[in-house]
Amino acid sequence: MKSAALGKDTSPIEITITQFGLWLCLNDEEYFLSYTDHPFFKVATINDIYNIELHHKEHLYWPKLDVDLSVSILKNPHHFPLIAH
């Protein structure tokens, strides 16, 4: 007898918070967002950081922080030199 298929993954983004920044695991790839480059995360609450939405498989949005980042920015930050302060 075959077992039933596992349910759908409800959390496609894994977030680890460190003293230096955030690690995001998305689609089997890891990205580091330092507080130096992304200072808005340093002062954010844990709930606000974990309140993340994934749109169109490549657009990350933190509604409480009003922060938008694309996978392109995470993969190639040197192509996007403007950093908000």
C-alpha cells in the first residue's frame, strides 16, 4: 500500500537571523543580507522580518517594512549599487 503524498510546502523561504544580517534560503539557494547593506532589517522586529511574501517566484516583499527585493538583486548586488538608508 502506498502512502499518501506529502502536503505542499507552506514556507518556501527559510530565514535565519544573525547578529550580522539575515540568511535567506529560497529555491535551494542561500543569500546573505548584511545589516550594513540592508539597515532596515537591523531595527525590524522578528515578526516583521518573518512576515515575508514571495510573488512570481522571484520577488520578495516585507509588507510591514515596505521592502521589496528581487532574486536578481540578491544574486547580483553589484548590479544594483543604490542602497536605501
